[in-house]
Amino acid sequence: MPDYDDDLRLAHVLADAADAATMDRFQALDLKVETKPDMTPVSEADKAAEELIRERLLRARPHDAILGEEYGVEGTGPRRWVIDPIDGTKNYVRGVPVWATLISLMEEGEDGFQPVVGVVSAPALGRRWWAAQGGGAHTGRSLGSATRIQVSRVNSVRDASFAYSSLTGWEEQGRLDGFLDLTRACWRTRGYGDFWPYMMVAEGSIDICAEPELSLWDMAATAIVVQEAGGVFTSLDGVPGPHGGNAAASNGLLHDELLAHLGRRS
């Protein structure tokens, strides 16, 4: 099993720097916000955090490639860092503290690129989660102050807590009926959205979550945290890992039933 300790330490250093940059502009009255071609917002803080992470990676890992939400792909090779400088930009620009910087290292293998390191840092919540392949998943303030996390053991959907982002995407994909049936079958539902439900699945405070449309940078870091916590992370069609354009995450015991509901199309 490869040793990713140095890469994990680097990811924490990058997250520390990004946290300082993003918190410095969080709730700033003069924050500059633009609309991208896909009609989603991007703030000056998104751009600054990604630029900062890229600059440090180019110095620390000059032979690794980088993929980021704001500036695309740079470099080639069997190792690729994947960055979402602010996951939850709409929350960020409105002053809602539920947003995070996502940093992942992916390596090329028999099944293509798969995440081997992931850090999810939510400084406005005072929370951070991370994982490295084979090393389990953890939460805490730092590598030296960490608690190992694990998914829940809930084995019935009627006892499960389900988190989702919004209704719109499910309807657009013709999956709304299955989605609504799932919400009716569960014990509890909440619309947390973005990175947070995946981290709650990983630490066992909820049991299942899903989103109908995502990009790789939204999923690479969260996927390995869920997996190393003992959970399962796939696309809605059951493809393992963060490559399916959407996501379903669970404690593993509920995954087949989760996919059965959300895989239905009307």
C-alpha cells in the first residue's frame, strides 16, 4: 500500500492557506461576484483561493497535474490534484457559513483516476475532514488533533436520515418520482446540500445522501472521505467513485435501496 502521508500533510497546508484567504473575504461588503457562462456565481475569493493553491502546488509538486473549477487543467501525468476552492459559493456570497475548500489527490490506475487523498475544510463552521487511501477517515482541527470517523450502522431506510440539495435537478432528470418516494420512505429528510451531507454520512450523523448533477471537483475529496469511513460512494447508476456526473453516498448497508429509488426515471 503506497504511503500518502506527505501528500496528506501538504493538502492540510494548502487548506490552511485557503482557509485564511477565504475567511478574510467572507461576509465582506465589497466582495466582488461575477456570473460564469453556466450561470453560477464565482467570487473573487474563489479565484484567489484556487490561484494560491495552484501556486503552492507548482512549487511543492511540479510534476503533478492540477484540475480546478475556476482555471481548468494544467499539466499531465499519473497524479492529479483536484481543487474546488469554494464548494458552496452561493452560500459564501450570501454569508451562509456552509461552504468548504475541497482538495484531492487522484492517481491513475487500472480503473482510471481515483482519489487517494482528500481534505474538506469548512473554516466558517470550524470543521475539517480528511482521508488517505488505507488510512481511514478523520475529523479535527489538524493532523495532530484528530478523531477517526465511521459511517452509521442503520440498516433500514425507514430508520434512515436522507440529505439532498434541492428538488430542481431531480425533476430535470426525470428522477423526481423515485426521489419523492425515497423521502416518504425515510425516517427523516433535510436539504443540507453541497459537501456537508457527505461528511455527515462519513461521520455517521446521517445515513444516505445524493445529488443529481455534479462535477469531478465537487466529488473527488468527499468520495474518499466517505469510502475510508466505511461507506459507499457511486453515481446514481452505481458506477463507483466520483466520475458519474452525480453522486449517491451511504453507509453501504442502504446503498442498493438508495440506488433503486433514485435510479428510476419517469
